[in-house]
Amino acid sequence: MGAPVVHFEIGARDATKLAGFYGKLFGWNTSEYGPARMIDTGSTQGIMGHINQLGHEPHNYCVVYMQVDDLEAYIKNAMGLGAKLCVPATEVPGMGHFAWL
């Protein structure tokens, strides 16, 4: 299957302010989706993402998400290769699961 990059996340101390910055810089539009602001880049090329405001450290970060066929197996393999599990497998209702390594 491979592991294509399917989504990105940009962390911010102030998600509304950062959404305004990227809107002015790139013409991106955002819409609220729970605690996040989903990004519409205005293009059919590339991938979409979101801006998130965790409310705690780290405030500024960037994460890329890869789609895999067996999340638990990839977590186990990554940890065997020396990765640290920062966020365990977590469900996003109606969308799937993710983990941060």
C-alpha cells in the first residue's frame, strides 16, 4: 500500500490569528471544526490540513499524517526502531484513527 501523506496539521497559540495570517499570505480559507480550523487551500492539487490550538505546549508545531493499513503494527514497528509514542492511537469519529510518534 505504501504510506502516502494525506493530511497536515499546524499548531498555534492563537488559531484564529494564524488562520488570518495564512489567509492573507496564501488565500487559504478556514472553517471551524470542533477545536480545529479546517484549511481549504483553494486548489485540487496537494493535500488539505487544519490549524489546531491545543491550549498547552507545544503551541507551535507542524505534523504530517501518513495513511497506513494497520496503525497498531506501524506504532509497534516505529517504537522498535526507537520512536517515542507521544499520542497513542486515537479515534476521530467518522474519520479514522491517528497516533503521534
